[in-house]
Amino acid sequence: MPKKLLALCLVFIFTITLHSQNNQQKTNSQWLIKNTNVVDVLSGKILKNRNILIESNKIIAISKKNKNYDNVPASNQIDASNKYVIPGLWDNHIHIEGENLVEDNLALFPVYLAYGITTVRDCASDLGEKVLSWRDQINSGSLLGPTIFTAGRKLEGINSIWKGDLEISNESELHLMLDKLDNYKVDFIKITESTLDGSLYTKSVLAAHNRGYLVSGHIPSNVSIETLIDNGLSSIEHASYVLRLGSDENEIISKLNSKEITKSQAEQLYYKNFNQEKAISNYKKLAKKGMTVTPTLIGGKQLAYLDENDHKNDAYLQYLTKRFTDNYQWRIGRMAGETAEQKQQKKDKYKRIAQQVPLMQKAGVTILAGSDSAALNTFVYPAAALTEELELFQNAGMQPKDILKTATINGAKFLKKSDTMGSVNEGKIADLVILNENPLIDIRAVNKVYGVFTKGQYFDRENLNNMLEIAKNKKIELDEKRK
Ligand SMILES: [Zn+2]
């Protein structure tokens, strides 16, 4: 069969499947996941022999006893004995980006579900308005994909390196842009520091915080982490910044401000002067102030080990269009001309950053698992990169029960949604992933997805494979069309 025809057939079969599932819901919206092991992410324990009763998209009961479930039709009863039910996974840092990648991004939404990711936090992009509209369409049920929380577009300085940001040079522009984001009804504010000066950056954090927003951001070179947290910064994106906490940050900043050293010399100092004990004591201090960090290790790792790992044959490339992966050259290009010494330092730095994750977690810092998957982030694959990120946390020495929190309840807590999302409990939204293996023994079990329940629908392995097949064919179709 020609590939195009095959793709069409699959879309057709899949639509029929979804359609019949929707029809079933009209007649009976109850579902039952039977005889299963519920992974309680709060206690890090397994609750054995549980039955999870779901009505439309809510968990209405979790019981141990074999109650009478006669009103749940046999076709809506899922036997999940010897399986493990976890909350739907959250990727807490992605970018749905690329003005010319609209179809490409849309085709990846079902792929997230197939990987067990039922919620994503989009940390701003040049597709801001589109992402906001997709968020609303997914919420209303007219589009199938993970629940999206988004910052829309991010605040930056004038002529930054980013496309499609909201660039400001003074406080009145800052307030105009915040008005714009108010109108967009964004879920949080994202601020980065490519050209945004430290003092306006700090004012932006405070202004957004005073409007009641959660504020996620990078750390400008001439402001301390503590100052930003005191001004209302809610989360630090990328653990590379926390290496600063192993030195006397204020001392280095004052040298920078007096032009005694440059930005890159400051970076070198943070790395050379790094003292682990000092860092840990600062983590404890900032944990008390409610610090949250999204480490996004995988992106840094992919770049640091580019010379050792050949990604040509990565299986995931079957879902990504040529136009999508063409963007990978941007970061590769920026690294061209690096000396062997610089390459080695990149690896050493990556290792040190990764080591900080379990130490921050032990100190009480809230860790959010986020992949930073984006067209611009080389070999950080949408959906698949989250499970890689979790594996890197495990390799760094974090316990599976703590890792699972970073990709479930912590994201919900951060966005103040933990009353309805993030764990398997009565009354919560039924975003559930059924795994073949126990993720509390080895976090890589999140790759063994048996089925996903989300948006009031159950997708078994066959449905999920169909979703992946459709995404694969869409990639072929888009590449052909653009030749
Ligand atoms: Zn990012």
C-alpha cells in the first residue's frame, strides 16, 4: 500500500476508534481500572489490589473491596492486575515553538499522550497565541493533547537572541506587556535575561508577582538568586544557575558591577570557586523561602556529549520533520570552534550540575522535571526527553519515589492545582498512566506504558501505537509536501 494511503487509513481507523469511545461515554461514562497497584506519589508507597472507579474525567472512588460494579459495562472495565497506576506525567518545561512549525507541533500532541504525558508547562514561545488557543481547545475537548499551562510569550530586553518575545526597555513598557499577558490569560510569567538588564529584570519579577502571577525565569548575571526570590521569583529554570550558590554570589556580582571582571569571567569563577558545602547550606536557606528549580539536565547533556553520541539513528527522529530538526543546527553552530579543553569542561560542568539535583531535593528545594524540549533544543525530543530527564535524575542518585514526584505532584503543587491534579486520589481528575513495571524500583518503568486514561477516554496500547503511527505518517507527509 502506498504510504500516503496507509496514513489516511490509519487516521480513519483511529477516528472511528475515538468516535466509538465517545459514543460509549454518552451511554455510560463510568470506567473501572481493576485489581491494580496504585502508586501513591505522596507517600512513595504501593497500594495493592485497588479498584479505581472513574466517571467522565474524574476519579470518584478508589476501593479495596470487590464492590458491585454492575453498572460499569464490561467493555469499560480494564483489568490492570500486576500493573502499576501512576498519575499522568507532567513535562514541566517545554516550548511549543516555531512559526513555520504549526502542523509539526500539532502532530506531536498525541505523541505526548502515548508517552504517558498528560500535562505540559509551555515556557513561552513565538507561537504564544496559537499555544493559548490550543490550550483552550484541549480543555474544551475539541483537540486531543496534553493539558497545557503556558506563559504565552516571555519578557526580554531589546534585540534579544529569541524570536517572538515581548521586548521591554523601561517600566512603562513592562506594564504594557504585562497588560497584554493579562489579556492572554497566561498561566504564569516567563522572563529571560539575554538582553534584559538586571535591574529591569528584578522590577519585572516584582511587577508580575504583584499582579498575582507565578514567575519562572533565568538568572541575570548581575542579580543574586536570593534577591530575585525575595522579589517574587517562583522558579529557577535550568540548574546551571544554582552553581552560583557554591560561591559568594554577592562578591562576584560586585566585581562584575565594578567592571573588574566580565560576564564570562564571572561564570568561570562560579565554576572554579564552587564549594559543595556552601552550596548545600544555600540550598537549605533558599528552600525555606520556597525555592523551586526545574533542572532541565537533558539539553545540557546532549550538547556536552555531542562529540561522543551520534544521533543519526535515534528512533525518535521518525516523528520529527526535516524542518523541525533543521533548527538543531543553531546550537551546534554556536559550539563550533570549541577547543578540546572547552569540550571537556562542558562535560565536567554537566556532571556537577547533575550532582546538584539530589542535593537540592534533600535540602528541601522543590524539583520540577522538565525536558526543555523545543525545536531549538538539539536532540531534546518532545515527550521522549522527559523520560530521559527522569533517568538522569536517577543516575545522579535520586530515589525513584522522589523522582516520580518531580513529574507529577510537584508540577501540580507549583501551579496550585494539587487539589485536582498530580496524584491518584478520589475527587481528582483522572489523568492516569498504567505501567507494566513498578516505577518505585526503577524510574525507567515510565517507559513501559500499558495504557493511558485522560480527557475522559481510555487509550490502550493499540490506541497509543496508532497515535504514534499517525505522527510518523504525518512527518512523512509534511516532508514530502515541502520538497
Ligand atoms: Zn526553555
